[in-house]
Amino acid sequence: MLDISHKITGTTGIFGIIGKPVHHSLSPEMHNASFLELGLDCVYVPLPTSHIAEAVAGLKALGFKGVSVTIPYKQDVIPFVDVLDPVAEKIGAVNTLVIREEKNSPEKTVSGYNTDWIGANRALAEKIGLKGSRILIMGAGGSARAIGFGLLEAGAEVMLTNRTEAKGRALAEQLGSSFFRPGEIGRVKADALVNATSVGMVPDTGKSPLPPVLLPNFSVVMDIVYAPLKTRLLMEAETAGCEVVDGLKMLLYQGAAQFKLWTGREAPLAVMRDVLYRRFA
Ligand code: ATR
């Protein structure tokens, strides 16, 4: 474990993660290693809470500079945000708060952002140009929502499929996307496929959300599942000759975007990557 105690002083910038639970999060290790790498006088701590309103008020009162927001508060935190980023507003979820001091005033402003979509876009953009590309998203939960609105921001054409039709159609309508029932995916040919469901995650590592025979219809296959790192979907996609993007890439780049929002500095990606892949490789 990283020893950061030596550098905490009265001027240290304090960051953290609020949620329930947070003990499993890799964000403290990822951000603390990055602060250390760049020599920034900052620290990042886990902050489990059952009281979101009081937590945000407490962060402001105690001089926190920013936090990550995780399950179950990504939606519930929004009423306590003063300035909501327009894409986070469309997604309806915030995973990053930046707490700024007002000039010549004791007041603080809480700005809410969503970096999940930024992480997904950057991960996918390593393999294909997003503008004008056709991308099929599987799933209609919070992750699919963030990825869907994010891809629209980048100018991609988004299509959607989901096990539960009503939920899938509702999200597709909000995105202005076509919806395909799982049985209809065979008709879809696209530049990329994104699995935004939990299918294939431990302990169900033998499962894949897509029959392998359909994989050649996609040039790139991305999975948001990162445990295991190589899901059955990604293994089969590689065999089918697709380019693949694993779920840690999204996690890495969403963290890098948070780091930039908090510090104004580019995140040391190699350091962050090391923390993540050491845990999951
Ligand atoms: P998240 O916030 O990570 O997106 P979520 O809101 O629980 O999580 O959404 C999970 C997504 O995975 C949903 O689209 C869900 O499909 P349903 O809407 O039909 O529930 C999908 N999902 C989960 N398990 C699945 C399974 N075994 N087969 C197909 N889809 C599944």
C-alpha cells in the first residue's frame, strides 16, 4: 500500500470518493499514486456514507476540493449540485464533484460532471474515429445511458439492444436511436459493439451477451466488464478478428478525466494504468 502520510499538511488538497460501499474502489490508489507521481500536495480518501445531503454539505464545510461519486448516489447527488454539466444533465448521473471557493466569499460552488462517458469515448476512440461511426450498445442501465449520450456528443450514430424491451425502447427513444430486440441483432452491421450489460462478469465468466457467429458484423468490440479483464465476449471477438477494448480502459480514462478536472493537469496515465492492471491482469 502507498504511504502518503508524510506529505499531509494543513495546505494539502483533500479529495475522496463518496458512496456505499467504497472499500473495494481502486480510485484511492489510482489518484494517490498520480498525485505522488506529479508531486502534487493532495490526498484522496474513501468516504463511505449513508447520508448524501449531509455528506455534500460536510465536504463543503470541511474544505474538500472534489470527490468521485459512486453507487448508489450518482443520481441522488444531483439536487445538491450548484452547477450541472450539460452532458451529465442529459445522462442524469454525476460521478464527479468539483468544489470551488467563491472569490472574496466563504461560499463554495459544487459543480457536477460525468466522466464515465468521457472514459468510454476515449477508450473506443483508440480504435475508431467516433464521428459518423455506427455503434451498437447492448444494455439500458446507467452505464448504457452514459455511453449512449457520450457517443452522441462525439457525433456517432447509436443503436441499442436490451434484454428487457420496454426499458431498451425507452432509452433508445431518449437517445433518438433505433432499438433492436436481442433476436434482431443479426440484422445489425456496425463499426463497433459495446457491451454495457453485466453479462460475463465474475462469477458468470462463461457467459457472453452475443452469439460468436454475429461478431464478424463488428470491427471493434468493447466490454465495460473488467472482472475478468478478458471476458468471454472479448476472447471470442479476438478469435473472430475484431479489435477489442477491455473494461479497464473506460475506468482508466474516466479517472484521468476526473484528475484533470480537479488538478488542471494531465493524469499520469502510465501510473494509473499500472494500479488498475496490477489488480486485474
Ligand atoms: P449499470 O448501472 O451498470 O448499467 P444496471 O442499471 O443494473 O447497471 O443495468 C444492467 C444492464 O445489464 C441492463 O441493461 C440489464 O438488462 P435488463 O434491462 O433486461 O435488466 C442488463 N443485464 C443484466 N443481466 C443480464 C443478462 N443476464 N442478460 C442480458 N442482459 C442483462
